[in-house]
Amino acid sequence: MSDFRMVPEYRGRVRACVFDWAGTVVDSGVFAPVLTFQKLFEAEGVPVTDKEVRGPMGVHKRIHIQTMLEMDSVILRWKEKKGRLPTKDDAERIYQKSLAATLDVLPNNSHVITGVADTIKQLRTKYGIKIGSSTGYTSEIMAKLKPLAASEGYAPDCYVTSDEVPVARPSPSMIYLNMIRLDVWSPKAVVKVDDTTGGIKAGRYAGCWTVGIARTGNYVAMSEAELAKADPKLLAARMEVARQKLYEAGAHFVIDTVNDLPGVVDEINGRIREANFF
């Protein structure tokens, strides 16, 4: 891999982008995790809604399950079904089943979002940017997801999964590990791109630039086919909610899709040069 630090035109600019997976580069609408959790809770006899699943999206899957089991609505249905309150042991049992459940739904819900592969190529060739990845998925899940994405033209230079760090999002640990593996020293040269508040917060804690993805992400919750035929007023309302959530989490920029990222990189590069960060 080229060492862009040694090339003058690559100084004082973005050197790496760290991308989330579902809702950011693959799986528009973030359906694989939603279907996984619904399948797991259905097996417990306690069905959960799309909204309940999407609420904690972006954190480690174990914490995600624990958070759902603390929701009043889920507690009520759990108690009705089982005659008792959910426990930490219940959360851990469900989490241990999550790998198999995710692998079942992954192949049909992991298509690379239209245009992303070409945009990543542009970031590499035009801007000299290294491509990192961080995800709430585990290394076992990523082992299956990587070739699926690669077959559609998306192959990051670095992969970091939630089980490789002590604490996943909103901790910045996965971003730091990306920086180590990509040999990028300054967080001011890194852009974190994510469709969830947890991912944006991780980027801010790391000291990076943060870019939220609204249209294809968790808070709009539509596949590309659904987006194409969505009622414009409904879509605009969902987009506004998504933008607001991401900005409130600390996003420096919010864009519709990853395909809008090159323009943001131009803006960030200008700010870096103005401030003479490095």
C-alpha cells in the first residue's frame, strides 16, 4: 500500500475514511440487523417491533439486546409471556444465538448500495484516501459479509469488528484500531461515516470529522426499491428526522448517501488547509 505521508500533495488533507456497514455502504434501510433481532425475540415468544429494534442501533449487539430488554413495552410483553422480568442471563442467551440468526439473513440483505463502489474508487484514486471499516458485526459475521461486498466492488483496506475491541460504539476504539492498521496518525485526517448516532458519537470521541448518512440509513429505514417509490412527503419527513438525530449526535455534516461524500471531503480539505492542522 502506498505511503501517502511521503507525497507532498497528500499532506494537510483527509487521509482515511472509516465507514460503517449496514445503512452506510450496504443494506439500505438496515434490514439485516432488524430481521435478526426480530427473529431472536420471536423465538422467545416475545415479538418486537421495527421501531423497538432500531432504537439502540449502532451499539454492540450484546448491549443492543440488553437495551431492548429494558424497554417498558418489551418488559411488559416478556412478563405476559414468561411470568417474570427479563434478566441479564436472558440477554446473554439471546446474544449467543445472534451469530447464527445473522448469518441466516445476511445473504439477502447485504447488497452494496448503488454507486458506493464507484465513489470509494474515486476517494482512493482522486483523493488518495485509505478506506477503513467499523461495524457492530463480529468477526465471524464479517468473514461472510466481506466476500459478498467484494463481489459487488466494495473492499476496504482495513476491517475492524466489535469483538476486536474492549468496548464498541459509541467508544472510539474501532476508529483508533483502524488508524493503527491504516498508519494514519492524526484523527483530524480521518472522516467517520455512519448512519447511526452511536457511530457519529464514536467519531466525535475519537476527534475525527463525522459525516452522517440519512437517506439509506437506519432512521429512514427503506430499501432502495422502497426509496424509489416512496411518497415524497413521507420520505422528506423521515429524512428530516434522520438529519436531526445525526446532527444532534454531533455530525459535522449530514448527506443523503455515501455518493455525496466527495464534495464533503473537498470542504473538509479546505478547512484543514485553513486551520493548518498538520
